[in-house]
Amino acid sequence: MKQYKRLNKQRERRQYRVRNRVKRHSVRPRLCIVRSNKHIYAQVIDDAAGSTLAAASTCDKELRGSLPFGGNKAAAAAVGKMLAERALERGVTAVAFDRREYKYHGRVAALADAARAAGIQF
């Protein structure tokens, strides 16, 4: 049990460190990712106004029917592409990438690469 508590504390410290670095050094909106075993969620947040500018997830109606499973790299790439399209419609071209406590590989990297390919800069 002590090991799980230690790992959770490490994860919380990593999340706090990454988010503060992103907020402190950027005036851009923040692209925040939340990952679960079945789904991936992403949103572009304007911290100054406290509002969400664009959001996409594997739970959206447009993606739910076309994806067989929402917890893989293909689904993450589809979410990244959809989020970039929605953000560009709102006039957001550059964001700061907030990966939270997740390492930059796998689904997180696939979402980021798809968003970059669709026209978002970070």
C-alpha cells in the first residue's frame, strides 16, 4: 500500500510541476490532455479568461461511430485532428502543450503529432 501512495505522490508532483511551467512561461492558451484506459480527452483552455475554447474526445458523436476503440493511438490521433480543426475555427493557432503527469509517448504523442499536422503550433 505504501508503494501506491508513493507513486501517487510522485504523479501529483509531476503534474503540478508541468502545469506550473506551462502556465508561468506562456501567454498562449493551454492544450490539456486527460487520458483514461478507454478514452482520451483534450481541450484548449484560456487561463486568463477561465474558459474552454475548444474540446474534443473519443466520446464525441462524430468519433464514437468511426472508432472501434477509444483507448489507442489511432483514436488519439483522430481526437488531435478534430481538436485542431475546432481550435482553428475559433482562431487559435498556437498553444502551450500541457501533458499533465503523462509521459510524452504513445497516445499523448500521437495526439500532439496529429494536432501539429492539422495546423496547431506548439
